[in-house]
Amino acid sequence: MTASEATHAVVTADGLRLEVRNFLTQQVHKERFRPAVDSWVTGWDEEFSQLLGSLGYLGVTIPIEYGGQGRTYLERFAVTEELLAAGAPIAAHWIADRQIAPALLTHGTEAQKRKYLPRIAAGKCYFAIGMSEPDAGSDLASVRTKAHQVDGGWILNGSKVWTSGAHRAEAFFVLARTESVETAGRHGGLSQFIVDLRAPGVQVRPIHSSSGEHHFNEVFLTDVFVSDEDVLGATGDGWAQVTRELSFERSGPERFLSTFPLFSAAFDDIPVDAADHEAGRYITRYSALHKMSHQVSQLLQAGIPAGTAAAQVKLLGGRFEGDVVGWIDDLAHRTPEPVLSADTSELLDAALVQRPGFTLRGGTTEILSEVIARGLTDPRTRLADSLGVDPDLTGMIGEVMTKAGQRLSSGEPGQRQVAWAQLADLGLVRLTGDPARGGSGAGWAEAAVLLESAAVNDVDLPLVEHDLLVGWLADRLSLEGLEEITSISIVGPDGRARNTAWTQGTELALVVCSDPAGGTRVAYAETDQIEHISHGLLRPHHADIRVDLDTLDWTAAPTSIVEELRLRGALARAVQMIGAIGWVVDSAIAHVNERRQFGQPLARFQAVRGLLASMAADAALATAAVASAVEAAAQGDIGADPTRVAAVAVAKSCTGHASEIVVRNGHQLHGAIGTTLEHCLHRHSTALLSWRNDYGSASYWDRRLAEDAKTRPHGSLWDVISSN
């Protein structure tokens, strides 16, 4: 290993991200490029690609022996995000670096690797992709380009369309049929070839976009000879190879960052008083998609199939990018006075032109929904899968919560107390408590597994309040009183609090109040000291309350306690929502596969599969956001670090928005039976509708994110998003 290689080897993904960010900032200041939207499609700049290659920013995952950096997919993800967020001109090398190199590493011969990989890593080899055809766009298996074997190679005839950069690239991968459908089936008999775009018989015709720009092409192949040495992988394995390539194509950050340069510039142009929850919602979505795409990179790094997850990123990202452009266009015209700068307006115009393609390229929204719906037979990702919790503990918690849920659903009197006592015997009601004070000493990750499982099984007990809120505060302030089931209420100076959970049905409540003198105080209140003004319909144990503050025995507490409690409560509710969301998704899948109408299962109808895909994708997005927030909270007090606060804000916002979609689609898919008392759907949907507003609604957290981002220097919005 050379000294340069050794230096690169010790740079972490975060360090590499910062290095690339600083480099790109310098390039913008030098006016080497102007940030652009869709720069991975429109920004063809071979000199810039070669500069990136010389700095080791291309071929990141290509082994050193083939001229690459020998790094991980996660490090490549960091580099790619930075390039996209900056709007750098990266179209020249994009396809070669994104999917050609991984395909060559997996399926290529040694000669093919030696021929192409070093030049791809150097930014000097440019590829296109030959998949789509005039009659085979979304239905890729119906390709008509044919290859028949001759002495020493193959003869290809057919055409490809929407081949980005084919007029500039040196070669492209061609998917062609080498056996008939009758012989091999639709997904069999397909093979891939590496075709020289300057070879005899290759004709490239331009396709101009509505703006007049030339990025796409139609490529005609007439008796094109391809040697045996240029067959990619095994003949007949083309479908499996292409499917794997699509995971790289669909899951990358380009699916949601193409228009980020526009959003960043527009956010800087927005007056401070306009930095409301609308802007915050987009910041939240960017952050969550960043986390979700990062998770797919982890799957790819581990060699785990990621087709469904990649399709979810593409589905959500494509829609989101269009929404971003639409919102900014509306924002720019809400008043007669100009809101956006001239440069930002130029970016907006470009984005409006590109917008129709966001939900088409890489797979249409409808086809992606089909891919996702088919993949819903796979086990759903749970928080435990992302948090690295001991599988034995996860299994034990699952078994215990299943039994507890069955006990509580029986409707027999006293079952809540019995279930609580059983959980207490197992150390689960004080799971995160200080062992010296009777707790089990676990952390946020284990608590998340417990709360998710409790929500899945409808174990309606004050686990959040007793352990993560009261228990945490009691340990922090050395308070006694945890022998009894305890709830918590944060009240105002008048002793009132809205929508407080579990102040009825528990023996005690810990009341937290801001002192008029500027401090904070806490005190235990007996049930008969709390006046319940009104009760919630969604959750019977939620109520508006009033406490006579003069009757309580107060203990002084740090002012920061109130904010920390709200943050912990928000994260705990987000975790519970993930459990309930998961149950609704799973129940809907089971129902539409069992319920038959018009002689077939409901799951056979495309409209039904579209609803399933939408709710499953948003559930996956929320799960990624919550897992990231739990990991952040495990590092220490949430309020002590703005990054942790932002992670919790993203988690609570994402689960709030996802709950709206999941509840709506879940009830639509279950039909009338889901609205009845006898079906348990209502218990999960009402929980979601209640929890989404506890400790701040989605709009509240969106607004907080926007307000925080507005306090940062101009141009630093990406720092906020990528650090979460």
C-alpha cells in the first residue's frame, strides 16, 4: 500500500464527506462550476470528472488493484451525496461509476475489469445503459433486441431508447434476448453485452428535451458484431444481473437530491417569517430520505438484496422532488414582489422543465409500486433490525408482549394490573432505569424494541411515562416513588395541561412545572389531587387536567429538564408509532390477500397494490428516521446536542406524516370491517391519531427544524440535513 493509499484508508466516511464538501466549496468560489439541478443528467464535464478521479473521489468502491480506492459503499454514498447537494457537473462519469463498475466487479471477466475499471476510477471512461426500448420501457422483460451467436461472438440487431449520454460515451451495456421467450420464458434467455458505441452498425440519434437540450438518445444496432470477450456475465443470466443493477440505479441519493441546489438557494432567499412548517417539512423529508438511502447502501455493502428498498427510495424520492419544485414555484408567486433571486429563479425554471421526468426515469411510479407490492411478502424491517439489539432479548420481548396483548384484549377486569406485574417481574417496566435504584440498566435501543413490540401487540400500558420519563427524571433528581405506576404531566403556571396521558389509571403522577421565578420544579400528585376536565375520544386515558399547585410538595429541578422530557416523550411516541404503523401495514397486506372480490384476491388489483406500496414506503421511511433518532439519543441527553434534537424532530415529523397515510390507506384497504369495534384495526389507528400529536405535532417539529436552519449561515442547509 502506498502512502497515499494508507492515508485514504484511515479517513472515515464522515471525514471523507467533509473533505469533498470543502473541495466543492472551493470549486464554486473559483467559479469552476455553478450549482445546477439534475447535474447528474445535464452536467457533462469530462475535465471535472477527471479532476474528481485524480483526487480519489471516483471509483471509491473499486478495489485498489483495479485503480480504485478500495473503500465501502457507505463512503461512496457520502461522496455522491456531496456532489449532488453541490449541484456539481457529474454526468460524464455518473453511469460508469454508479452501476457499470459494480456490475463489472460482480459479473465481469478479469480482462473486462482490467480494461475498464482503472479508467472509470480515473474519470476517463464514460458509459451509457441500453435497457429500455421503444416497446419495452417499464416492461423491460419484453426487449426485442436480439443477439445470435456466430463464430467468435454475437450479432446484435435492435434498438435502445432513452440512453443518456450515448452520443458522448464510448460504450454501453446492452440487454438482448439470446433465447426465445417460448424456450426460456420472459425472464430467461436474456444476456448483457458490452457494445462499443463507435462500432460499425451502431447509429446514435439524438432525442431533444422540451428545453431543446440533448441528453437522451435512440441507439440503433444493425448487425453489430460483439466478441465473446464482451459478453457480461453468463449468457441467459441477464435478467438477474439487470435487477441487481437497478438496485444501484434506484436507491441512490440522486433520487431525492437532484433539485436540492434549488431548495437550498430558495430557503436562503425566503424571509425569516416565511420559514414555517412548510419549509421544515421538506427539510424533514430530505433528512429522512438521506437516512433511508444510507440504509440501502448498508444493504448493498453487506451483499443483501435491496430491490424493494431501492424501489421505495425511488418512489418516495421521485414524488418528493416534484413536490419541492411545486412548492418553490408557488412560494415564488405568492406576492407581487419577487421572492427569489435571479440565480434561484433560473434554477427553478430548469427544475420545472425537468420535473415531469422525476417520476419516470429509473422506473415509473406505477411500476415501482408494483415492485414494492410484490416485495411485501418479505419480512418487514423492524427497529431491532437496525439497532443491533440482542436477538434473544428481542425474541423474549416479542413473546412477552404477545401474551400481554392477548391478556389485555380479553376484556376481563384487572388484566392491566396483572400484565403490569408480570412485566415488572421481568424488569421491563424500568428497563432503562439505574440498576442501583431498581432499574434494568438498558438503553434507548432496548427500550425502542420494547415499545415497538408493545404497540404492535396493542399493549396499552404507561411504559413510556413510567420508565423513560418519570423513571429517567427520578433517577436524575434522586426522587423516590417508583414503586407505584406513575404517569407524568408538564403543566403551565396555572396548573393546566392538555391531552395528558395516563393521569387516570395510575396511582401517581409526577407534575413538572416552570416556576414563575424562572426555575423548574417537580412534585408527585395523588390521583385525587388531579382534576380531569375533559377526556379524549381517541385514547380514553388521555385528558385535559388541572392541578392545584399550592397543594404539592415541590422539588427544584434544572430548567433544561422540561425540554429534555419533551424530546424524550417525542422520540418514545415516534417509536410507538412505528409499531402501530407496522401492524396496520401487515394487517392490510394479510387482508387484501385473503379477501376476494370479483373472483380474485383484492391484492390482484393495481389500485390496491398502489395503496399498499404507498403506505409501506412511508412506513419504511419513518422507520429509518426513528432508528437514526434512537441511535442519536443513545449518545446522551438529547437536548445537549442540536444534531440529536434535529434527529428527534425528523423522527416525530416523519411518523406523524406517515401515520396520516397509513391510517387512511389502511382503512381504505380493510373496507367497512375496519371501522367496527370487533376489528382491532381501530385500536391501532386511533393510537396513531393520538400519538402523532403528543409532545408536538408534525407541523410543530417541522417548524422547529426550519427555525433552527434559519439561524445558520447561508448555504449551510446541507450541513443540517446530512448531519442528522
